[in-house]
Amino acid sequence: MRVLVAYASALGSTRGIAEHVAGRMAVALGEVECRSVEEIKSVSGYEAVVVGSAIHNQAWLDPALLFFTHNAHELAKRPVWAFSVGMSDALPRLFRKRGAELQQKRLEQSQFREVPLRGHKVFSGVYEAAQMPTPLRVLFRLTGGRFGDLRDWAAIDAWTDDITAQLATSSEGVGVQGLPPDRPAGA
């Protein structure tokens, strides 16, 4: 099965997650390619796509949005999963869980209208103190904010394994979610 893991990354966290997902999927599925969305001309040669983007200002990066828009027709014909990389785990403890839930809901309602997703997950990335101006950094720390590599590799692996299991089933002749491999969900 030929799978594309595409990403738009600003500082490397999203690229690292995409590479990890692709490597983990390749063990079970064979040909899994990991590429920046800016390098991809077409998704027509892939049977499934996983696409991720960093979140800046509550939205995906422009190259990821352009990738989705440009390839919407082809993406709608195959199973597609999305992941977003933000900073919800960096927020003060009181706001972490709710912040992640709100961010996921907001992204799903605003950005994935043209392509039916099989799933979408928000992960936290690497958030360094140097990314913030000093006054905000101090305020952020005083309110309980955290810096560092906040990627939850166990959660990323569990999500990846779920997708891999669905794709392995579809490559055996039963489509993802019980549909034939050439028929998208909702058809």
C-alpha cells in the first residue's frame, strides 16, 4: 500500500512527528513516503494520506491549507487523516485539556470542510522560551505555562497504530470502515 505522510512545519516539531508516523507505518504497510506539502504536486499516486500542520494563530500554516485546497478533489477519493501540532500542553494546567479540545473542534469546523477526514488529532510540539518575547515569557511562566519538548510519543504511536490497523485491513480487500478500497466514506 502506498501511503503519503505530508506535513507543514515551522520549526521542526511537525516534521519530526510526521517522520515518526511514517516510519512506524512503514513497518506494517511497506511503502510510506514522508514529504513536505510544498514538495507534493499530486496525491493521485497514493492510496491513503496523513497530513499534518503546525498551528499558528489558531490555524494551519498557509502551505498546508493550500495543499488541502489544491488537492481536495483527489483527497476526497481516498482515506485521509489529519494531525495538528500546537501548544495546548504548554498552557497552564487548568487550561490544557479544554484548550486542546477547543482547538481541535475549531480546526475541524473551519479547515477540513472540503475533505472528509477519517480522523483528526491535535498534538503538542516543542515550545521553546526563545519563541516568546521576554515579558510574555515571564507572564507565561508565572501563570503555569511550560516550555520544552511536549510531544506525547505514546499518544502519537497509539494514533498511528490505529490508522495503520485500518489501512492494513483495507489493503486486505476490505475498505477502511468497511467500504471497498476505491469508495470514499460517505459515498
